[in-house]
Amino acid sequence: MMATSTHSQPITLDAVVVGAGFAGIYMLHRLRKLGLRARVLEAASGAGGTWFWNRYPGARCDIESMQYSYQFSNELQQSWEWKERYAAQPEILEYANHVIDRFELRADIQFNTRVHSAVFNESASQWLVTTETGEAFKASYCIMATGCLSTTNTPHFKGHESFKGEWYHTGQWPPAGVDFTGKRVGIIGTGSSAVQSIPLIAEQASSLTVFQRTPNFSVPAYNQSLDLEYVKKIKANYEAYRKLGRSQLLAYDFSLNPKTTAELSPEEFEATCEYHWALGGLNFYGTVADMLISPEANQIVGDFVRRKIREKVNDPAIAALLTPKSVIGCKRICADTNYYETYNRDNVNLIDVSQSPIEEITAAGIKANGIEYACEAIVLATGFDAMTGSLNRIDVRGKDNRSLKDKWSAGPRTYLGLTSAGFPNFFIISGPGSPSVLTCMITSIEQHVEFISDCITYLRDRGLTAIEATVEAEDQWVTHVNEVAAGTLFNSCSSWYLGANVPGKPHIFMPYVGFPPYVQKCDEVVASGYAGFELRAA
Ligand code: NA7
């Protein structure tokens, strides 16, 4: 049985890990292998992180299942059998739990435990982590595996408390599911969560009214059952396939046309668009090499999708509303099953709230553009306070009692997206300033977990008790992350990558563009004996 503590009687560990998603699960496995006493603290009643909470209808990963999985154990990747090209949320959750049980990790994961604060004691070189119920843990290392898309963005709408019907947020969906049969449903938002759930809610509800502020680009996923021969072929050479994935910019294998716009005739350009469209899903990022660099290339690719939308949607006025004017790929492209086609149904209504925001929520529905739309249920598909939201909810205090939230008030500052100056022995898995959300998350997570466990081994082998990023290294890294992003079109729209979806959040491009150069930089840092860090003995 797991030992419990109180604030006055903290439990002493080597490492505390916050969060039992894919990052926390693998981190615990590695810490155990080092022989360390570690515990994972998780707010939810089960493991899986983002995949625990996002149970909305149609929730599915947009990276193929043969790649969206751990690669640290060949036995694991050989034995697990995915059912579909893109795994649905229940299957991903089942996989997370399988990994926990396979590696006997459950005994060190404490569920229903929300962390309130993490405070560094400099003289003891130790973190004191306390929970909302007053439990406390002392540990040399504090590792945040709190996830990038885990704190929901719930906009405040005037009058929301007066609504008499049911409310749901896609990112906090009830585990028992929701039956919309015969109900008039309103959904706010048209990002990936909405694009996946709208076709299924529309099939159940008596009517579905979609409130759209900004249309998104979506490409067909072409999901299907996995072909056994295809799986066999990958498994016969899984390591090579994984290596290929890691060598790509987004840390997964997709079909990339190496040619740029200047090297393609108009006919060839059209052919590469059709080819990548037919491949399905995020392969569409590979249409042309300069799609996210050259505005001309982006315009051509975007126009191709705009044409496809017009072909799919019967009513030209609805098609026009659904057609994004923005840069394609600036916000993550959605991968759908029947999204645009759903607007041809008689029971689906699209309301444009781009010119004037939703006015209020009334007792009976949603009021926009002076009209009240009756709803018995409202779905908020309004996204997340991404990348920094969950970290900022915890009162993290480093040297001199300095708060991480205060330090990051003008935007997150990290060295390598892994550490922050002034916060010794504090690690963030897939933090801002690392490739994280632009990549196959599990691959990025594994790279970070291995960096952290190797770093802890290095310190212990040398009798060192603390590692801390220097301010100079951090400043240079933040500048570098921004310079790399500035060479792309990622800054040209109001995306959650920039923090632009949450009112008052500083607008800073948070992820690092490019997995291979990032890994190379991390490897160089390690090879040089942790350049950019200060290492200290007791
Ligand atoms: P997203 O992509 O952030 O989408 C949220 C949607 O909600 C988006 O269409 C927003 O419009 C809309 N939104 C947010 N606030 C409002 C208000 N106040 N009024 C109207 N509409 C609003 O979140 P998702 O959960 O769909 O996807 C997140 C990631 O998960 C996705 O990128 C994939 O990586 C998986 P906006 O565009 O801000 O005008």
C-alpha cells in the first residue's frame, strides 16, 4: 500500500513527477530503472493525461498509430496491436494502461492528487511538493509531466450561469459519455476537437448549431482498419522505421515532397497537392517543401484545399463561411472524417461569429448576431491554455522563492524547453521552447525523458547535487527559438502555439520548429558536459 503523508510529515523521495500521461508514465519507468524512489502525482482518477480527459465523440489521434506509440521497448512495440490507422481515444487509453501494467508502474502512481505547489529549498537542494489536500513530498528532483494540452480554455460568456441545459467541454468530457439523441445541441469552436466531434454529434442530435469564429483547414484522415500485411512489414523493421521518423522535422514519418515551389510546374504542383490529399491526414504537410516558409507556396496549397471545401459543401454561402482565408498549417491542420460533408445535413446550422462575438448564453440557448438559438446542450470545443496553462496553475517557486509564473509573465523562458534558470533540479517534459506539439508527442516525450534520466545519472555518478540552466544560455535559447520560428509562416496567425487563443496571455511562439536539429543540440549539450548549465556539489 502507498504511504501517505501530511504537510508536517513529508514523504522523502528522490523524484516527484507531476502527471501520469505518456510523459509521466515513461519517466517513472526510467527513474525506477535507475533505482530511484519516485512517485507520480496525478489529478485525475486514471492515467493517460490528455487522453484521459478528451473523451468527446470522435476523439482520435491525428498521427498514425504505428508511430504514435512508445519506441523504448521493442517487445512492447512488437506485441501491441493497433486496430486502426489512427487510434481512437479509448484504444490510446487502453494502451497507456497496458504500459503501466506491463512495467508494473501502478504502485507508484497516486491518482486523485492535484499538486498545489513545488518550492525549492536551496540549502537542502530539495523540492517540497504539496498537494491540494495537504500531502507533502520532499525530493531532489521535481519533474513536470503536466502536458501541453491539459488545461482547458473556457471563455467566459455573459449569462452562462443562467443556462438551464447541459454543458460540456471537449477537454473534460464525462467518462460515461453523453447521449445527445433527440437534443438540440450548440457547439462553440471549430478547431480539431470540434472537427472530430461535429460529424458524430450531428448524427445523434435533433439539431446541431455550430458557432464558428475562425474556420480551420481540414483534410480527410481516410481512417481505416489497419492492414495486417502493412503492420507486419513495419514490425519486421520497426527500428529502422522509427529512425526514419526521428530524422524528420516533425519526428514522424510522412510523405514529404523535397521540391520547392520554384522547382514545380503548375501541373506538378497540382499533382503533388492531389497526391498528398489522397494519402490522408497530416501527410498533407508534405505537399511541397516550402509550404510553411514561402507565402506563394502556401497560397497555392491553401487554394487547393479551399477548392476542395467548395466541392464538398453544397451551399456556396456555407462553403464560403467554412473556407479559411489564413495561412494553411499556421494553425495545426485538422484531419477529419466527413467534416465538411456534415454541413450538407438538414439538421446542421453554421453561425458565423467572426464579426461580432457570441452575445450571451441565455436560459434556453446561445444568442449571437441578435438571434437566440435554442439549445438543450452546449459543447465548448474552445481548446486549451496550451503549453504553459498547467504549469502556471501550480505555485512553482525556485531560488529566492521566485515564482515561475512571475518569471514567465511576459512569456515562457526556458533553456531547451526542459529547464528554467533559477529553478535547479526542475525539469519540464515537452515544455515551451522544445519541439513538443509540432511533433509526434510520444517521440518528443521519450527524447526528453531520456535526457532527464541521463542527466540525473550524470549528476549522481559525479556526486553532484544540483543542475541549473544559466541565464545566458536561457536568453540565447529563447532568442534562437524565436529566430527559427521567424523563418517560417507560423507567426502569421492567432494560434494557440502563440498563446493567442487565451485573452491576456503573452504572444510568444512557444514550440521549437525542427526535431532533428533540436535533438542534435541536446546531444551536443550532453557531450560537452552540460554546456549552458551550472552543476554543483553539496
Ligand atoms: P483549438 O484548436 O484551440 O480550437 C478552439 C476553437 O474554439 C477555435 O475554433 C476557436 O476560435 C474557438 N473559440 C475559442 N474561444 C471562443 C470564443 N470565445 N467564441 C467563439 N469561439 C471560440 O482547440 P481544439 O481543442 O479544437 O484543438 C487543440 C489541439 O488538439 C489541436 O490543435 C490538435 O493538436 C489537437 P478561434 O480560432 O480562436 O477564432
